[in-house]
Amino acid sequence: MASAKATMRLASYGTLAPGKPNHHQLAGLKGRWLKGVVRGHLYDSGWGAALGYPGLILDENGPEVTVHLFESSDLPAHWERLDEFEGPGYVRVVVPVNTDEGVLEAYLYSLAPEASGPHP
């Protein structure tokens, strides 16, 4: 179960980040953006791959992956819509994000195992 603060944070490594093709999904929400890092592996899988945005499979021993961390009290009212937007190829999970403000818990859309296929 996610903490209350995690429900107000989204870590984006792809199309939802500022300046990216699907940022409009978050543009109407009030909040702030921070830079952060998670650990995992990027794969050319999922619907974002066709746009040049690979899917992420989290791995605490994997390489660092830069993310944009959105913090907004508006997010809890939008998770259902964002889940539908991301679709069955991605699963929303809680992840620790390393930021200049310390480690913050946030949601992140990870590549769903059934969508990613086998990986080394």
C-alpha cells in the first residue's frame, strides 16, 4: 500500500514528462516538478517504444534512470484516468526516487511483465 505522500507523486521517465508528447495529460494539474533517479532497465517494449520511449523494468541493482518527479495534491483524483491512459502494458507501482531533497516515495508506470516479454 502506498503512503499518502506517494499518491501525490508521479515519477515519469517517458512521455508524461515536461516537453514530451503526452505531458498534456498532466498540464492542467497544479504542482511542481523535481529531477530524480530510479534504478532499472529500459526496454524497447510497450506502446511508448513506438514514440522512442522505452518501457522501464525496475531493478534496485540496475543502472540509474533519470526521471521527472511531479508532486501535486491534484494527482489522487486523476489516477484512474492516468491508469486508463497508460493501458494494460504498464502497471503503476510505488518506487523510491532519489532527489536533491532526499529519497521520496512516488508512483511510476513500470512496464508490465506480460507486455515486456523475456529479457536477459
